Amino acid sequence: MSAVDYFVIAAYLVAITAFGSWFARFQKTTRDYFLADRSSPWWAICFTIVATETSTLSFIGVPAQAYAGSMVFLQLALGYIIGRIIVSVIFIPAYFRGELVTSYELLQRRFGAPVKTAASGIFLITRSLADGIRLFATALVIAVVTGVPVSWVVVILGAAMIVYTVRGGASAVIWTDVVQMFVYVAGALVVFVALLHRIPGGWAEILSVGSAAGKFTVLSTSTDPKTLYTIWAGLVGGIALTLATHGTDQFLVQRLLSARSAREASLGLVLSGFIVFAQFALFLVIGIALFTYYQHVPAPALGRADEILPSFVVHTLSGGIAGFIVAAIVAAALSPSLNSMAAVTVSDFYLKFVRPDASEARQMRLARQSTVAWGVVQIAVALAAQWMDRSVLDAGLAVLSLASGPVLGAFLVGVFTTRVTARSMLIGMVAGTAVLVAVWWTGAVAWTWYAFIGAAVTSLTALAAEEGQRLKVKG
């Protein structure tokens, strides 16, 4: 890479950190800090959700899926669209019936503190792991491109993420997401155009080579539960995962709660599903283009398929373009969950168990301290993730799916029935978690089924436990 490339990367990091920090002037209360004063328009909600979901795991992992396989990943994105529609009907109206700060407060209304505390704890643990992996994925790309050690990149990116989040709060996260979505989409388009110009025959050659190799295959009707991407896993698993991540996970629900109204939140959420589907299609086509390109020139030696796109960038692009692509990859990564984790820490733990009467000033101070603390935790996870031997895309999504099922089960039971008590619900969540751990340990099914299995076991066990208790009382 040239000096111009390094300048572009550094300038982008400084600019986005300064832009996010600029919102510090608007952070007067915890409502401002956690919910952007509920003033975000629907289009900003849409773009922040897209940017949040389309991380570096997608930017480098999805093209790697097509490069090494085909476009079957797109089946999961179809489930994402349907899942968003269901969330807009079931969950969003419930969230806007009160002044909620976190999604888990809905569980407290229905079941009381124990269930809410369990769900909040699961969120903090899984988000630390998943977003630590996400930070590592970004650092891996930049390390491959620049030659800077991965550990150093993790610390630099983590520090930038902490600075603008701790200063600007939810507003900084949302509006930097809006900017960064356009930056990384532009970066993906630049890579695609560069590939078209370097492949003899251009798009026609991509179609020919990709079709001959089965790269354009989208539909898989396999009934093997260990197969990651099938139409069954895509629809059932994709819907369940979306209900969990977009309907119950504070990371994304917090963005919905920042909307002006339930209608604007629903509009932004549903539209984001179609944009994400289109983006995944673009990323997969880029993977096929990379496969075609390396049929004409020697392919690089790779430690993992995830390195194919950054390897192409560093060895092929020049004149500041490589720096722009790396900046785009950074843009895809810097949609931090730190503010949502701080919201859960303050609202669901500190105010509940430590100081219910804490002043606004004390809450704001703790909110910023929590943001820094969770940022340090994610940096530690990212440093440890260097020793993973699996796809970063699969690893990140698997972590979220593994723990999101039991929480989704609690929300579904809470919304659809009033019969189940907190005790039965906790029994269900324990059972759902235990089954998922067993499934993960044995490798009985692919991670795309985790959210569905966890939610189903949790719900059914809770209902059965409640019925058993009723029979016991009658007997």
C-alpha cells in the first residue's frame, strides 16, 4: 500500500471519530444518551439497522461464502425479510406502549425482575463475544492489507469506537451508521467495478465461469440439519434469528426505540430487510467475481477463505483505492453495541439492584463508565479471537444464535399468553439453554437452527412446567 492509502485510512478514522464525538453537545440526559431523545426519522432507523447488520463479518465473510461455495447464503436473508415483518406486527407496538429504555423491561412487566435479569445477562455476555469477533474480523482485514499486527489494529479500532460512543451516545451511533453505510456500499461497488475491468470478458465471463462451477446456486432443498444454508434453515432459522436479534436484542431494539413513533420504527425496519437482501446479493456476486478472476491469475495462498477480498485489495488496487476499500471495511465494523450494553447495565442492573434513586448526573456518569468498560471487554475478546479456526461470519452468527433462542422464547410466551409465571419461564429458559449447549457440543445441527430450537424448547418447556404446576395444585 502507498502513503496515500495509509493517509485515507487514518483520515477516515479521525473524521468518523470526530463526527461521532460532535454529538456530545446533545447528551444532557440518559434519554438523550440511550435513545437519541426519540427523534430519529424512519430513514435513519432504516440505514442504522442496515449498517448494524451488515458488518465486516458480511463485507469479508459473505464474498468468501460465494468464493468457496455458492449463493445459498441468500436463503437466510429471505428469512430475515419475513422476520422483520413479524417483528413490526408483534413486538414494536408493545415497545411503544411505555417509556422503555431497554427491550428487557417488557419482560419485567410480564414476568418480573428474575426473567428480565436473566435475559439482560445473556445479552451482555453474547454481545461481548459476538462483537469482539466482529472487531477481530475488521482488524484481520486491515492487518492483511497493511502488514500491521492484528493486536495493534484491534486496540486502535477499539479505542476509536469507545471514544465516539462514550461521547456521542446513541445519536453518534445512529448518525455515524448512516454515513458509514454509504461508505461501505461505495467500497463494495468499487471492488466490483475493479473486478469487472480486470476479468477478460467482464460480466459475461463471470456468468460463464460462475454458472459452470455452480456458484449462482441459491436454492438448496437438503434436509440434512447439519447443512448450514438450506431453504428450510433459511426460512425457519432466518425468521427465528431475526425475531431474536431485531425483536428482542437490545442492540437493535434500541435503534427502534429511538424512532419518532412505532409506525416510523416499523417502516425503517421492514425496508432495511430488502436493502440487506440486496447488499448480500452484491457481496455474493463479488465473491463469484473473485473466483472468476483467480481462474485467470494465480490465486493467493490463504489461511482462511475470509482473506480473499482483502488479499485482492492489497495486491491489485492502488492509488488510494486500497485505502478507501479498507476505510469502507472499517465503516462496516464501527457500529458498536457499547451504548446498548451501557443502557442495559444502568437500567436493568444498577437502577434495579444498586441505586434505584440514582440522580440523572450519576446515571450519566455510570453510562459513560460502562461504555468504556464494555469496550475494553470487546477488545479483549477480539484479541483472543485470533486463535479461531473457523469462518468469522459463521462464528459471529453462531454466538448470537446460540443464546438468542431462550430469550426469544421468553418474549413469545410473554406476548402470546398470560398463563405462564416467572418460575415456569425461568425453567423454560434453563431448558432451552441446556438443549442448545448440547446441540452445539455434539454438532447435531447447523447454527442456523439454533435460534428456532432454543425458542421452541424454551416456550414448550415453560408451558409444560406451568401446566404441571397447575395439575399439582389441583391434585
